[in-house]
Amino acid sequence: MEEWAAHRGQLRAITREDVMDTVADLRGSQYTSAVTSLRSLFRYAKQHRCVFTDPMRGIRVGHRSPGPSPR
């Protein structure tokens, strides 16, 4: 979020790509916590009309794109 604040002026400027880049390196409980927290934040912002679209839409806790395979 601190990185977003430095480059984006408002939550409205956050895109799905920004979210995916943020959680790309997270694994396990860190990934789950981050996605759950961001989903909650953007759901609240959408309900209170602070954002027009929800960049978390379609991103599920249990379903993530495969990352690099471990060696």
C-alpha cells in the first residue's frame, strides 16, 4: 500500500495488475491475508462509492495463477 500511495493519488487509480504484482511473491498465509484484506478494503470502498470498480473482483484466495516451480 505504501508503494501504491507513492505512485497513485487515490484508490481509484489501483488496477487489477497493481494488485496481482503486489501479491505475486506472497505464498501461503501471507497471500491469503493480503488477498482477504485487499478484498475487504475494496469492497468497503465500492459500497461507500470511493471507487468505481473493484480490482479484486475475480481474485480468489484459494485460486491463484501458478508461480514459478520450485527447484
